[in-house]
Amino acid sequence: MSRNSSKLNSVFYAASYHPIQAGSIDGTDVLPHDNAVYRAHLCSSAGLYDPFGDPKAVGDPYCTLFVGRLSHFTSEDTLRKAMSKYGRVKNLRLVRHIVTGASRGYAFVEYETEREMRRAYKDAHHSFIDDSEIIVDYNRQQLMPGWIPRRLGGGLGGKKESGQLRFGGRERPFRAPLRPIPLDDLKRLGIPPPPEGRYMSRSEVPSPPRRGQGLLDKEEGSHRSSRNREAHTHKKNSKEREDRMHGRSPEDVLDHSYYRGSEEEHRHDRRRHKDKEFSNRKSSMELEEKYHYRSSVEKEEAVRSSLDGEDRSHKRSSIDDDERVKKRSKRSSSEREDHKERDFSDREERHHKSRSRDERERSYKHDKHRERSHQREGKRSISREYASNY
């Protein structure tokens, strides 16, 4: 009974934001219980809200605090003076109404360091400014995944009178699940399930998110660790080789009995070691010289072959260009001749057509003239007949 009762009295906080989960008291709801939650769910699923789209939200989010429930009479100077008790304030923005200019009751305070922000996060919560009890939280707009603000139906907190309470934040954390957790439904809707074994008491202060180690820092750390390992293994191997050369055993190294030998043997060993190092260096220098000589010879041969190939390709390209020019000239001459023949034939056809038209017109005029003359002669003969009768 004690375990169950302690679990029922414990609470947990949301690491990521989901509107339907924030609308339930234990984080196990699968349906929105009011229109505001439904609207926030639509905005989050459609991606209509951009947390980085506010141009006024400047500064380091890990050093920024959200201060809520401020008095409408609190000014920037009063708020700066009150929040400077916990550290050096770098930037302060009191949110005001865009039309009237009145305070909206919340602000964002940026400190110089993350340490000062955490101190204010711990000590300034439920303090009083201008006879108003304030709440302090970290910058969830930029640091909490999936955040939807209160004006779109999301947010955390709310007043009891409105009936639109939101849970999972610092002021109203989630309670332990009051009924069996529908894990399948939560997984289908993309809602994070309640935590297991991470419940806290109400007296404990939830820690804000810390600045994560970047990829570059991780790569540098891995490179440093690999270098340290290589140096350590190199030293270990060199020590083992020296022990083998000098005939040391681990028991001799521990007992320090080896260092009681004569000075002549030590000197002889040192000379032998120096001679070997000198011979190794000499051989390495010779190998490097041979390698450089071979590489220079190979480079010269490659340059020569590339130059020969370029000359050949240049010659081939020049020959191909000459052939193309000749072909173009031949084509152009043949095209000119064809064009001349076509022009001559077109001219002859036009001349023939014009002559045929003139001849037709002349024959037509001649025929008309003959008809008119015949008509005149007929009229004259008729008039002569009428005159003889009378």
C-alpha cells in the first residue's frame, strides 16, 4: 500500500509537448476534451506554428527565462531590478499589446550565463513583484519539441475558472496514471507514454534542459581519446621492447634488482641502442630518398606522356577542323549553285506567266472589238431598210 500511495502522490513532467497529452491530468488521454485542444492538435499536425518565426525572440534560449503572472502595472525597470538579484541581466523583453501598448502579463529575461539563469529558475519561482506572485519557467518556445502557445490552444497552466487547464509543466505537472495506460492508442497517435520509474515529489525542482554536446565536440573528443590511446599503447610497447632487449622480467622491474648492475654493462647497452637507432634512421632516410627519386621520375614520365598526348590530340583536332572547313566550303558552293538554278527557273516561270496573261488580254480585247464592229454594221443595215420602206 505504501508503494502505491507514494506513486499516486508523485508527479512527472513532460519532456516534449503534445496537445492531447497536455490536456489530460495524467497524460493518458487519446481524444481532445475541448475545442482549444482540438485546434492546437490541428496546428501541430499540420505544422502551422513555427517556434523560431518570431523576430523579437532573440538571444540564447539556454540563458533565457519565461516570467509569467506579472502585474499589469509592472514596468521594464521594475522587472529588471527584481530579476537582477539572481544574476546579470543581458536582455529583457516585456510583452505588450500591439494596439494599446499595455502589458500582457509575461516577459522574457536573458542572463549573461546559463549558471545565473538556473539560479533565477530555482529561486525566483513564486516570488512577488508589485504584490503579484510570479511563476518562472525555462524558454519552452525554443527548447521544448512540439510546443504550441496558449493563443493557439496549447500552452501549460491556465485558470480553473476557464476550464482549460494544461498539465505537464512546472506549475501543474502530470499525476501518476489513474487508469490503465492505452499504450497502443498512444503509439498510434504519436503521444509519448507516461514515464516509468522517473516520478518525482512535488517538493523537488525539475531541471531545465541542458545545452547538448554538439557533433563537433563529440568528434573532437573521440579524436582526442583515440590519440591518447595510441600514445599510451606506443609507450607501453616501447617499454616492453626495452625490457626484452635488456633481458628484464616483471619481477626485476618490481624489485629494482636490475638497477644494481655494473656501469659498464649499462654503457654498452646504451651504445648498442644508439647504434641501432642511428642505423634505423639511416635506412629510413635512404628509403625516403629512393621513394622521392622514384616519384620524381614517375612524375616526369607522366608529364611527358601527357604532353605527347596533348600534342597528338591537338594535331588530330587541327586535321579534323580542316576537314570540317573543306566540307562546309563544298556544301556552301553546292548550295549556292542550287540556289542560282532555282532563281533562274523561277524567273523564267514568272516571265512565261506574264506573257501568257498579256496574250490572253490582247485576244480578249480583239474579240470584243470584232463583236462591236459587227453590231454597228447590223444597225446600219437595219436603218437603211427602214429608210427604203418609208
